[in-house]
Amino acid sequence: MPPNSRTLFLVHWRIRGCTYHRYESVGPRYNHTLEWLVDEASELCKENQLRCETARSKLITWFNSGGGIFHVTGKPGSGKSTLMKYLSGSRHSERHLKAWAGGKCLVIGRFFISDKETDKANLSQWLYRGLLHSIVEDLPVPDGVRFVSLLFPRQWKQKLENEEVSIDDEDVRTAFADLRNKHALYDKHRFIIYVDGLDEYGGDCCELRRDLATWADFKPQDVKIFVTSREHIVFDEPGPTGGFRLQDVNYTDIYQFVTSKLTGHRPYLNRVNEVDRKTLQEKIARGSEGVFLWAHLVVQELNLECEEGCFSGLEGLEYWVNKLRREVEV
């Protein structure tokens, strides 16, 4: 490994430190769900068609030529993190974003906030470290070398002189501020930043929202930020440049999931006739009210009921559907 590449690797590893990154724990989307949002060739179902068309148009336009912050909100369990994971790695998203980047190198940074972390006092540190780490990781090696040497000059010098490298919290704060403020870093690069779960942020969420908005405003041609949260998170004026509520547009995806999971289960096919199946699948998808997690639990319970021979038909559905809704709400 060339000296600069080796030094980059070692300093890059130190940047991450104890970063908690939830990306790996988020499950993948189901089959081709969500693809319609960024692939114009995907057909839209007539259910909520106008809202879906509007959401897709907003998102693709923002990816291709927009700026500022795009904010997707949603109920707990509606699939916000799954959406974020899909979009941040989708070839369709990347195609649109490369059109926006033009002749510059597209750089993708991402961080998934989690309220499961016990030491929430350090969450801002993990957020900064996670974003810095993912940005450097996404860069070609020569560009990564330049970024790290500019953002962590002392540590870069230490490693070149074979000294022990340490990166403390203050170093990370300074580097993150420099990332937002050094014009030289934007000469050949454009950044898309994905931050999932703003509502789970354990620090000063207002300050975090201001930091993100300031960053997007500082280099409006070169930085755009995609965020997700529950609906109570609101940005200060002028606010995001685009967004939508996930539960308003995910009925078709939930229906596809429900239908596929149920009709792929032999006991369900044996116990429920074809007419009742369609009614049942629609009832579950509508009853979910945009909450993917709830639909998953209902399907799981229904398949179990069919396996055990306990399913009492449509007349018994309402009882345990309402029971599951209460349990999920609790």
C-alpha cells in the first residue's frame, strides 16, 4: 500500500473511533418497493396516485437540480429508515444526483441516528464522526488524502512522522466546522448528505437543524441534505425546499408486501378463498394507515393463525387487527 494510502487508512480509521452507525441494522426494502420514487419507468398504482406523482416529481427534481434540505416525515414504523437506506444506495438516486453534480465528483455522506444509544450526551460526536467517516470513505483515495490532510492536519503530520495518532472530540468539532467552511473542499466535489432519524437525536435538535440548514445555505450549489424524522420535527423558516409524508404515499408498497407475504404462504391459500383474500389484503393495507411495521405484524399473526387452524375468517379479523393496533401503539 503506498504511504499516502496507508496514512489515509489509519487516520480515517481513527476518525471513526467509537462511532455508532445504525446503517447496517436497518433492513432492506421488500422486493421492488420504493423504487417508483426515483425510477420514472416504474408504474404508479391508482391508489393515492396524485400524491405519489407529486412526491416522485418533488424528489427527482430535487435530486436533479434542487438544493437545500429535503425533509421526509412519517409515523413511527412507516419505513423512514428503510427509505433512507434505499435512497442513499440506489443506482436511480445516484443517476439523478450525478446529473446535478455535473463535472464535479459526487460525494455521499450518511448517518442514521438511533435512540437506542445509551450515552446520548456524545451523540453529536458520533454524528460528526459518522458523517466525516462516510464522506472520506466515499472519496477516491487521492481526494481522501487531500480531505484528511486539510481537515486533520495535525494527525496527518503525526502519522507521516510515525507518531501515535489521536483524534479527540475537539478535533472532530473543528474538522466538521472546516468541512462546512473551507471553500477549497468544494472546488471539485458536490455533496449529498443523508441524516436519518432527527427526532431520535439526543442532543439539541434545534441546534442540529440549524447546523444542517447553515451548511446547505453556505454552499447552495454544492451541498444538499436529505433528512427524515417523525412529524413533530419542524425546521425554522424558510424551511426545507421539499418533502412529503411517507404514510401518504406508501399504500401500494404496503399492499404489495401484504399480498406477497400472504399468497406465498400455503396454509393461507388453503384456508382463505380468492375473493376473501383480496378483501383481506386490502383491509390490512388500509388498516395499516401507512405503518409498515403494523402490516408486518398483522401478516405474521395471520399466517400463524392459518397454520394453527385458528383463523375464523373475515368476521374474526377486526378483533385481532384492533388488538394488534393497540399493542403497536403501546
